[in-house]
Amino acid sequence: MPDTSTPDSTGLPGIPVYEPTERTVPSRARQRASYDHETVHSILDAAYLCHLGFIRDGAPVVLPTLFGRVGERLYVHGSTGSRPMRATGAADPGLAVCLTVTHVDGLVLARSAFHHSMNYRSVVVHGTARTVTDPEERRLALDAIVDQVVPGRSQDSRPADAKELAATAVIRLDLDEVSAKIRTGGPNDDPEDLSLPYWAGVVPLTHGYAAPEPSGDLDPAVQVPDYLTAL
């Protein structure tokens, strides 16, 4: 469960943090790990694509999928016939999963090939995924997934009807066993390599949106909504 008394990775007391576990403490570069809620939430909220890992028939499977966050819960949806959704519903108490989110912020080019790296922000969540059966929570989860991609979109589109809801499964993963990991800054070249005649530094990567392209059958009277302009 989240621990609100343990100091976070910066040593500041009183900041709500996730309690580190054997699975959430990295074996390398532990100084880059963070467990405070604000850091974890900010990384999750800046993304809409995650990778969901689980074991199927004794072999690991990792699927890219959309997700949404509501408080201390993550939601993923899919067809009721998809394997992870079926497996979650069939398992008791649920399906053991690992969910990850990663942002690449820059390419770090060092003088030596060994020290090339990336600047990134990532979150890893371990836990048990459970099927959401409560109708109100299912609608809340589906709205959250839509709004995770484009904030405000769930209120500006037709909600799923009964047939669509019957064909859609939703699973929930609580944010209990969680860690973030962040790298910033330039290359970490060895002192003896600093005089080598190779360019070194960071190539920043940015995320952006182009102008919205209307559907060919869109009524010309329908204008681009404000929430898209805000992107």
C-alpha cells in the first residue's frame, strides 16, 4: 500500500510515496528511482500508451494498449474476447501483470560507444489486474481512457451503447507496487575520453501535434473544439 510517511527519493519527509519493494528497486542506477506520487502521476498523465505484460501458457506476452488513470487506479480496456481480458476474468483473484510507461526525452551521445544513453522518464507498475464489473466504474474507466488520449473528449462524443459495452472488457490495476525512473543530463564520459575528437552531447526529443485534419464526411459547420486547439 502507498506509504505517506517514508521520505521519497529526494529525502523529503511527509511527501506521499509508494513503499519500495524488491521488484521496484532497480539493480542499477538506484539514484534515478523515485517513489513519490507526484512524480509517478505526472509521468503517467503525460502518456496514453502503455505496455501490459503477463504470462500466457507459460510464456511472457507484452501488449501495447491505451490506458487511463483515476486516482490510484489504472484502467485498460479491450474486447471481451481478447486473451488478457479473458485471462483476467478467469483467474482468481486476477491476473498478475506488469505495466510500463516510458517517455524518451533525449538521445545522449557520448565520446565512447559504451556510454551512449537516453534521457527518459518511466514508470513500472506490478500488481494483480482485476475485471471491473460495476457499471458505473466501467463507464468512469472508459471515459478516463478516452480523456487520457485527448482531455475533454469523453464529453464531446457519443458514449458507448449497451451492445458496445457488452463487447468491451475493462480491467483495473491498483497503484500499490510502483516505481519511477528518470535520467537527465549529458553524457557520462570517462575522464580519459574527454580529449577525444568526437562530438558529445544531447539531442532533445519533443512531442508535438500537427493541425487537426477533419474527416472527409464531417459537416463543415462543425468547428474544431477548443480542447483540440489547446493541444
